Amino acid sequence: MEPPKDKWNFVLLIFVVHGIGTLMPWNMFITAKSYFVDYKLSDNTNSTSSTTYASNFLQYHNFAAQIPNVVFNWLNIFVNLGGDLTKRIVFSILLELALFILTVILAMVDSSNWPGVFFWTTMVTVVLLNMAGGVYQNTIYGMVATHPFKYTGAVVLGSNICGLFVSILSIVSNSIFTSKRTAAIYYFITAMVVLLACFDTFFALPLNKFYRYNQLSRNSVDEEKKFKGSSVPYWAIFKKISLQLYNVFCTFFVTLAIFPSVHSDIKASSNNFIIQDPGLFTSVTCFLTFNLFAMLGSLTTSWVQWPGPKYLFVPVTLRIVFIPLFLYCNYLPLNVDRKLPVLISNEWAYWLIAIIMSWSSGYLSSLAMMYAPEKVEPKYQVKAGMFAAAMLITGIFAGILFSFLNPYLVA
């Protein structure tokens, strides 16, 4: 019989939605920096503790988010966390929904008299969100690995759409509502709506013939029941896909070493650029540019897959040059007396470099994630997809750690 087709790209679109959902908690909290720092933890009460929490919010958030994300991504490969693949996704989404309800409640109440309680409650929320997010993300990449590789690209595309979506959502909510409290409430409620869409569409997948065919034909159904403990050749799988794992790690390492830490601190060198406002300059040339072109890079893989798996490491490795290129732009980190000369002072040149970096991040990461499961036998593709997802978040974490060195490299 002829294999069933994905009518109207129904399954493909569902995986795009889940790609958005996997990074929703991270993007929602990191983009809401102004809400946490300038509103909830501001020094309006002249509280020293509020100022301390506000000034260190992003540092605490990054560690509270990335450490459990990395740990639970890797644990999910080797340990049965919450049952089979379906139960893991269901429990993860439900936990994230509950935590966003708590976040909305915290936005509704006046916490000015207890900033410490609010801060640490938020940090615990971030830890739990990213524990659930680590399992959710890792499991989704495992499940999609049994499908043609463009479906893995759909999840990566969704992840990149998420950043753009949240950036626009933040701008719109703050433009419509004059109250930061009201803007934050509707902002976080939108995240709940997206997660509910992920929850609902997930249960629609088993009803689709194309999805069932790929799950059954690749021997992935009840995979956790078939392979017990050491019977899964983890090391053999890791070695077979090691080149693609390097590609995933290196791509995200370079990207997060630059964005947003260096990228957002690059200032205009003259008053002649088309964007005059300093805040708008950063919003457009950094956040909007990265999210838009990373999304377009992921989308490009729908039509072009070059280079192939054997030579993908070449452009991936060459991307390391972006680190010194951005440092030689007009990068002015806060409270740092820059001594490294600015060699790229032209704003158009900087913007072009930013566009290439962003597009290549989306394009190369999608290719690497797509190629990884194809290197192993069909019955091991779920585990291969999980390894790739774990390496993705490990690259992000390593890039964030490296980014702390950037101010010292220019001082």
C-alpha cells in the first residue's frame, strides 16, 4: 500500500506549534525583563533588597532556567521520567500551565511589601518550568525523529517563531495597556493559550493516519517498554550521530555567546543611521533582526538542504568568527571601560553581520537537528532525536556561560 500523506500539512503544522510551545516559558520570562525589573522589583519603596533583586534578576533567571533544563534534557534520555513519551508531554504541559496560572496571580497582587518572597517564588517557578520544559522539549524531538526530517525542521522553525512571536506580543501588550500590571496579566495569559493549543493538538496526532504510519513503521510505539536499561545501545547511538551533535552544540554555543549579551549592547556609532532612537536601534537591529532571520533560516531548510551531513561541520565551525566580529563592533557593556579598538563602526556593516549570523543560526541548527536521527536505525531514531535536543540545550548553556567573559575581552 502507498504510505498515507500528510493532508494539508496537518502534522507538520502541529509540530510547528509544539516548537513554539517548547520555548514559550524561556522566551516569556526573558522578554518580560521590564515587568520584573522595572515594575515588580523596582525601588519605588526605597527597599535595598528590591534594588538588589532587580539588578541581579537576569543572572539569577539564566541559572534558574538553564541548569534544570540541561539536567532534565539529559536525564530524559536515560531515565523514564513520568511514563511513556505521551505521558511525559502531557504532564509537562499541565505543570507549565499550572505555573503560568501562579505567575498571573502574582501579577495581579501587590507584592511591593514583600519583594523577596516574590523574587524567590518567581525563581522557584522558573526552575520548575524549565524542569518540565526540558522533558517536554527532549520528548518532542524524540517523537518527531520518526518522521521525515523536515518535521524535525518544523519543530526548530517553531522554536524560532516563538522568539519573534513573544517579542511582538510584548510590544503590543505594552502599547495597548497603559498599566504594566494589566499588560503583564494578558501577556502571561497568552502563553497559557499557546500551551493549551499544544495540549489539544497533541491529542489530535494519534487520529492522523500519516502520524500513526510513521510511528508504527519506525518501531517507535511503546519504545520505552521494548528497550530496558542497558539494552539500548546509548554509546553506539551517540557515536553514530556525534558529528551532528557537534554541529548542534557549536551552532547554539556561538549564537548564545553573542545573542543577546553582546548583540544588545552594541550601540550606534554615529547620528546618521536610519534608526535614531537608541532603544529602537537595539530593538530592531538586535531582537527583531535575530528572531526574524533565525526563523527565515529555519524556513529555508524546507527548500534547500546544503551542505549535506558529511560537510555541515565546515560552515558550523566557521561561524566561530562571529564572536570576534561582534566584539569589534561598537560593543559597549555596562560599567566597562572598553579598550579594544572598534574596527566595525559602520551601522550597516554591523547590521549585515547580524543578519548573516541570525539566518545561519536558524538554517544550520535546523539542518543539524534534521540530519541527526537519519544516521541511525529507525528503531533508535527517538533516542537520536533526544540526544540532539539535549545537545541543543547544552550548547545554549555553554554559550551563556561564555558570554560572561565578553566584557573582559574588550576591557
